Amino acid sequence: MLAFIAKSMARPARLVKPVSLVKLPGRYLAHQEGLPQLPVPPLQQTLNKYLLALKPLISQEEWDHTHKIVEDFRTSGVGERLQKGLERRAKKTENWLSDWWLQTAYLEYRLPVVVHSSPGVVLPKQDFTDRQGQLRFAAKLIEGVLDFKSMVDNETLPVEYLGGKQLCMNQYYQILSSCRVPGPKRDSVVNYSQVKNPPTHITVVHNFQFFQLDVYNSDGTPLTTDQIFNQLEKIWGTSLQTNKEPIGILTTNHRNSWAKAYNNLIKDKTNKESVRTIQKSIFTVCLDAPMPRVSNELSRSRVAAQMLHGGGSGLNSGNRWFDKTLQFIVAEDGSCGLVYEHAPAEGPPIVALLDHVVEYTKKPDLVRSPMIPLPMPKKLRFNITPEVKNDIEKAKQNLNIMVHDLDVKVFVFDKFGKNFPKSEKLSPDAFIQVALQLAYYRMYGGSCATYESASLRMFRLGRTDTIRSATVQSLEFVQGMEDSGKQNQEKVDLLRKAILAHRNYTDMAINGKAIDRHLLGLKLQAIEDLVSIPEIFMDTAYAIAMHFNLSTSQVPAKTDCVMCFGPVVPDGYGVCYNPMEDHINFAVSAYNSCAETNAARLAHYLEKALCDIQQLVHNTPKSKL
Ligand code: COA
Ligand code: HC5
């Protein structure tokens, strides 16, 4: 059976007739079928909320102009016609949005996946400092992932909950044995976990050289840590040369350039086989060279950047295959983490896997396996023709520009964590988002379109919608906070209103009632119906609303890790945070090429905003209400 292609990912993977379905009671399917379908919100409701969302972003005059355009969309019949189209689509599909979202947000997006799409995670620094320690940790990590995989294969993963409701678990079936494949207009994702003979190997990369490492014994049991360690040592020993062509650099390029280079690369039979082996592998482990030493203060931000892009062609960027869904990175100096290709899944399933693996690495090795000699892992060969060499050189140049352009600041906010807002009966996430609005306002004197990811996994095959954190109430609060004429009591009231407005928006979003995906759906429906694009989508206000200067996401993890991603606009910031009980891990990103942005500056203002808001709450007696 051929691997199934991403187009069919809109169907639950388990419908692709896996052999395991015969053996298993179909727990997964039964769960999935019990989930509600993503609704299409009422048109009137979305248009009203859209107009409200524009208020903090544009002038009254611009708003009046857009109001007319929106009214025209509502009353001319165009909106209703598109809405009917969406409702028909919702009846015909499992999820009216998921395939469209996969295509537009990921597979048709042409910028490099590096920095622009693939997020990174930094694990707490491990306490090894040499090769033995590195390989032992990598071996344990690999065993931990295989342990997680057995829960996926046996359908024994515990179902997750959000707001008391069960979540769709489909993404867990998409992250192992899968890979993005470049295409000239759009990419695809291949997933080999459902095929007749699913892969039993992982890919290991060291000094830019790729190896196929079989991780199961012939009886189907996974290799033990000792066995994997021995195999990793063999790989290390046969890849000591550092003068190899960094073939993996090709995957960092603009997707159109990479698609051309890919076709050229796989013309050669050996190359094609090597690429297939990487694509099919369960996941990738990158054994990285140590990074140049920097101060402790700088180090965390450097490691985060290293997870996102590998540090450039002279460092570890060639030690990756960025199209691979899951790549674990283990460096000789104890820095570890991962980078993942975003098309198949959101952060939370990836982080759940990571939490499991981190716990696993802490367990002592119980079984000492008898050392039956295993065959040498297969080296994946590449024939580098002059054309391929030329493509590698071009990719190196572009990558190095991206590496220089990325500005990352990681910081641990240690004055408080989730505990403080909770003790004040405030939503911690909303508290952080409102603080971010204050930080931005203090830097720029206004609000900007702000994106926060909200999970739609309450619905079958749900991905995300947008929480628009810049609200009328958040703007009133930040203006009030900066107004020396206002009393603290008034400021706290504005703060509580802003936090409540954010929490309400969140509830609306996770229940499928937000506006961004609905508006996208209406626009795509217009394109599909071949009608001209309605004016509402051509309006400047729409462009402003979609230009997310602040692109943010909360990804909670049990592990004390830092997560990061790049900005989504040239003059914007990416802000990812992991709120723990008594501290919050933040990563802020920006582009050096933009004179107006600076990651460390926003980080500084954010720290100050969080402290000032805490002070404000502390200094103001609670009202009796
Ligand atoms: N008083 C006291 N406690 C409160 C409170 C209040 N007013 N409001 C919330 N809390 C508590 C909650 O009960 C929760 O408790 P827990 O820690 O015991 O679970 C905790 O504070 C956190 O709640 P809150 O900060 O409001 O946010 P959340 O955890 O509901 O998260 C989102 C909000 C938007 C992040 C979440 O809904 C979501 O969608 N997550 C997925 C995002 C995602 O997919 N990101 C990655 C994209 S790739
Ligand atoms: C390991 C952390 C991953 C976070 C990734 C994330 O938040 O991706 C967002 C996905 C979405 O659909 O909202 C996109 N974003 C990075 C642009 C916020």
C-alpha cells in the first residue's frame, strides 16, 4: 500500500484501513466519531464581531468606511450566498475547515519552513559535556519516543480535555513516520504510519551525514538503550569527516526553489532512495556539534535560535532535514531540544510527546540486554552532481541571510507564574496577553493586530482559530494605565474588564465561534465559486486586521522548556510562552532587518508590564463586588 498523502489527512488517519484496526477495538475511531463537527458560525454574528475587532486597530473614519463595505456584503446577498456554500461544505465533509487550513496555512505557503513556520523547543540543559553523555542521552530519548509510539500504535493514549470537553486526538497519528515533500505550487505530507509494513527505522544525522538506524529487533521489540547507544557509537565513528556536503541545507530554502532542487536531486536513483528512507523514518535525531561558547545570559537565546535554524551553514543547519515532522536535537555540550514541521500538528501534541520522553529519560535503565551484535546502521548516500552542488550553495546563502536576520530573546519571568493571577481570580493566559498589550502600547503608542492560537480540537479534526487579543477593553486599559490622571481603582477595573474580555474571546474561539477562520472560509468559498473577491476582503482595514505584528501562542508543558517561533510579518514579533506555577518561560523573536522591532526591547517591556500590573493589583484594595 502506498503512503497516503496529506490531501486525505482531512479524514481521520484510521479510516485508511490500517491493519491494526482489525486487531484493535477501534477505541480511536469510537472516540473520534463521538466528537462534534466544527460549526459554521452565523454570518451576522461574525460580521458584527469583525467590526468590533477593528475598533482598536483603525481610526473612526476608516471604521465608518469599512462599516459600509461590511453592510454591503451583508445586504447584497453575496455574503449569504458564500455562507450557504460553506454550510453545504460543512455537511459534505468531516470538518469544513481542516483541509483548507492545511493547504493555505502550510502546504501552499511558499516561504522557507525554517524560521517562518517550524517551531522549536529548548529542553532544560542536560548535565553531560562529552560524546558518551550525548550518545547515552540520545539513546534514552529514542527509547522514550518508541515508548510513546507504542501508546499511539495501541491506541492507549489518554484522551485529552480542554474546558471539560474531550479533544480530537487525530494529530497524534500524524506526527510519527511522516514528512513534508516539496512541490512546485504546493507541498504535500506523506505519512507512513498506516502502511502495510510501517517503518522500523529512524534517521540519525551527524556531521551532515544521514544514517538509517533500525530501532526494532526482528521479534518486534524495540532496541534497548544499550543497544541504541552502541549503534549510535558506530554511526559516530563512521562520520568523523566534517567536509561533507550539507545536503540537508536544501530543505531550508524557499519552497519553490526547494521543489525544483528536489526534482533534480531525486533524478538520481541513489539519492531518491536516500530521500525516501528519511521521509519514511519514524523521526530524526540530530547529533549536533557543540555551539561556540557564549555567556550564560546569551546562551539560552542562542540555543533557541539553534533549535529554529541550526546556526547557519557553518554550524548545524546541514545537520537537519527540515521537512521531517519531528527532529530531536542533541548537542555534545548538553543543549537539547527539537524542531518540528508544523503542517501535520499543533504544538500541544508535540509537547505531550516531549513531556513523556523527558520523564522517560529520567528512569534508570532496568534491563541489561545481552549484547547480540547488530548490523552497522546503513549510511544514506548522495551523489552530488554539479547542479545539486549549485543548489546547495544557493540554499546556504539564503539560509545564512535568514540566520543573521533572526533576533531571539529568551527570558524566564520569575516574579510569579500562573499562581498569582489565579489567586486574584484572573485567567493567567488573559493576564499575560493583557500585559503584552501594555508592553506593545508603551513601545509604539498604539495597539496592533494580535494573534493568539486557540485550539479547535474540541471538534473532529480541529486545528486552531485566532484569539484577537487587541480588544476595545485592552486598549481602554492600556490607555488608562498610562494616564496619570487616573486613580488605581479605576485602572484595576479597566484591567479586570480587559482580562475578562480576553477570557470571553478565548471561550468563544475554542467553541468555534471566532471570526478569523470563518472569514477565511468565506474568502476561499468565493475563490472556489469563481466569483470576484468581495470588497470586504480587498479593504485596507482587512489587510491591517490580518497583519499580525504580534503573533503569540501559549503552549503549556510539564517540562520546564522554552518554545519559540519566528514572526509572521517582516515588522512583527513572535511571542511564545509556557506558564508554569511560579514562573513563565518566554521566547520573543523579531527580524534584525526591521529597524522598528527588537526582541530584547519587547522582552524588557513585557517584564516591566507584568510587574507593573502585579503592583497595581497589590496596591489596590479588592472591591466588594
Ligand atoms: N480564576 C482562577 N483561576 C482561573 C481563572 C480565574 N478567573 N481563569 C482561569 N483559571 C485557571 C484555569 O482553571 C486553569 O487552571 P489549571 O492550571 O488548573 O488548568 C488555569 O487558570 C489556566 O487557565 P487560562 O490561563 O485561563 O487559560 P487556558 O489554560 O484555558 O488556556 C488557551 C487558554 C487559549 C491557551 C487554550 O484555550 C488553548 O486554546 N490552548 C491551545 C493553544 C494552542 O494550540 N497553541 C499552540 C498552537 S500550535
Ligand atoms: C512548540 C510550540 C509551537 C507553537 C506553534 C504555534 O503556536 O503555531 C501557531 C499555529 C496556529 O495555527 O495558530 C502559529 N503561530 C506560530 C504563527 C502562532
